[in-house]
Amino acid sequence: MKATKKAPNSEINLREAQRQAVGAARVVGELMRRNLAAKKRANTVTQHDIKLELDVRSQKLIEKKLRAAFPQTALLGEEGVAGNSDSAYRWVVDPIDGTVNFAYGIPHACVSIALQRENPKAGTETYADGYATLLGVVYDPFADELWTALRGQPARLNGRIIRVSKRRNLQEAIVSIGFAKSRETLEATLPYFLELVHQVRKIRIMGAAALALTYVATGRFDAYIERGIRLWDIAAGGLILQSAGGDFWQQPAGPDHTYRMIASNGLLRRQLRVPD
Ligand code: LIP
């Protein structure tokens, strides 16, 4: 029986947590803007993925800021864990989502920060591991677009309330699809891609999950599908999508916080699937 984390002495002030997360995202955003065209040092390179030294440096910056403000919380990031693992609260961080784009100087990448709580209030939707997302921040420093959401409140883009699209038919839909990082996921997803491409208006493969989720939340895309995606790619964007009236379906699909996911405006949900 998985041990439940002990309840925190005091609940976190979510407005203050959001303010700190936005501050951290803007600091890393500035670093990304300064380095977009610069030569970047890669720590690891595989056929379908690159991990940069800047990914690690950016996560350290975020850790420093969030841990100074909330020393009692845990942090789960793409570049490792930190903080108090006994805490019922955890930050879920992707310091640079869309790293391969960023490595090539393609200005389509972002910072993604979410705050989750284990065993939230009764009736709060959780992931399979018992955590619920309470706040989400996604910042695209190249378009200077900041998406925010607090659970139970409307999602916002640069302060303005956003809503998903009202498109009901796949024929008029723009659907984004991701192929993750492995040959296995590529081969599993390609057959569905070949089927879907004939059913929709357009398919877009953009390479940054958090931005694909916020684009659905903003009504720019009508749906986004990916298999083999990680929690830190989707936690913040998933809450932003739900808070904009969208449907966010996710299911564990492997070790280390791996998921398969269908994000949509809700009206298209039944017409979509995600490869097994
Ligand atoms: C990326 C995701 C993208 C996926 C890539 C990669 P990263 O995250 O945002 O959707 O297709 O394989 O996982 O590695 O740039 O944070």
C-alpha cells in the first residue's frame, strides 16, 4: 500500500505560488531569448532528442526561486528532482519545453510550471498517482505569451480570459500530433497519423507539448494528441486547457511519469483516439 504523504502544516497560498511561478518563468524566458541564436552546449544527443546544458541551468534557476519562496515543497522536473520529498505539494517543471526547436534556433519553445497536491479536496480530479494540478503557468518568451490558470478559475492569456474553439467536425479541425522521442512511439503513432491526415483540415507537428495544449485552450488548435509524453510536458498545459473549457484525457503509459494523452475542445473528443 503506497504511503500517503503527511498533510502540510499549512496550505499554500495559490495566488502567491502563481506569482512566484510567473516570476521564475520570466527569468528563464529572458535567458532563452538571449540564447536563441547562440551556439548551445548539448549534454546528450540521440536520434530523436537533444538535452542541453541550458535545460539544466534553467531548471536550477526555477528551483532556486521556487524553493526560496516555498522551502517545504518538492520539485519534480525534466532535469531531476529537488526539495522536500515528504511534502504533499510538488512543483512539476519543464524548464524548456521544445528543446530541439530551441537547440536549432526555432522560436517555438516555452517554460512550463505546475503546482500539484497529493490527496486534494474530495471530488478534485487527480492523475493516477493521486496528484491534482492546482495551478499552471506556460510562458512563450519569443511571442511574449503568458498562459495562467488556477483550478476552478478561468484560464488567461496575458491576463485575458480564453476559451476553446467551437468546431464540431474533424473536417474543419486543426489537430496537432506529437511523436515523442523513441522509434517505438514513432512507429506506433504513424499509422494513426496517416489515417487522421485524411480526416482533418490540417495536422500540425510543432514539437512543444505545453504550447500545443495552450493553443487548444486558446482555440488556435482544436485538438492535440501524443503518446509517450511526460508529466512535466503536460501538467500545466492540461489545467490551462480544462480551465478554458477543454477536455484533457490522460492515462499512464509507462515508467517515469510517461502518459498517453488526448486534448481537445471537448466537442471532437469522441472522433479522436490515441495509439496504444
Ligand atoms: C518535447 C515535447 C514534444 C515531444 C518531444 C519532447 P521536451 O519535450 O514537448 O511534444 O514530441 O519529443 O518530448 O523534451 O522539449 O521538453
